[in-house]
Amino acid sequence: MAFRGPNATSGMGVADNSKTTFLELQRKKIHRYVIFKIDEKKKQVVVEKTGGPAESYEDFSASLPENDCRYAVYDYDFVTAENCQKSKIFFVAWSPAVSRIRAKMLYATSKDSFRRELEGIHYEIQATDPTEIDLEVLKERAN
């Protein structure tokens, strides 16, 4: 069963691989981040790229296209003021101002149903330019 039925609002399903890859990030820490894109021909959200545990936040932000929309999850590790090691998963809805109107609409209408498929997200960030996903933004949200 490679395809989950289309969502009534957007017509986008979620590829099984998308959920599996998210679970690998969440539970097994195999990935630092996952970039998802909508495959319009298949009418589903698919994995475009993953980053290994050693990859940096700069690697992640550089993986987001400057002129097209994407969804992404990032596993943010940090140390609290009490010196505890913590991890929070961020969902990023990336929609640059210069991307096509059709892409912005497609990603906007599919976001909620896709995000619901990924259980265990701690924070969500809507971003239209790189300053909105600066590492400082994640630090502030996580603390």
C-alpha cells in the first residue's frame, strides 16, 4: 500500500515513505532533517532529501529551494539552562515570496492534513524568507 488516499481538501496523499522517514528521524535519530515536496503527478507528498545526524542547521537551510515551496522537519538538539540535553522536532512550512502562486496555494491547502500525519511535532514555523527560519528562531521557540 504505497499510497494513502487523497485528502478531500487538497487532493494530496502521503507516500508511505514520507511517514517512515519521519519516524526514522523521530525515533531512531537516523536523520537530522527531512525535506518533503509535493509530487503533483503522483498527487502525494514525497521525501525529497534527508540529512544525516552529523549535518548542520546550515546544511538544512541550504537544502530549502530559494524559489519553491517545501515542507521540512528538523530535529533540533539543545542543552537547557539546567544543563539537560533535549531534542525538539520542528515542522517548517517553507513558502518563499518568489515562488509560484500555484505552488503556494497547493502547499498551503495540503499543509494541515500532511502535518497531522506526522505525530510528535513540537513546533511549527511558517517561513517566507530565510530570516524566519534562522537558528536563533528555533533556539527561542525551544527554550
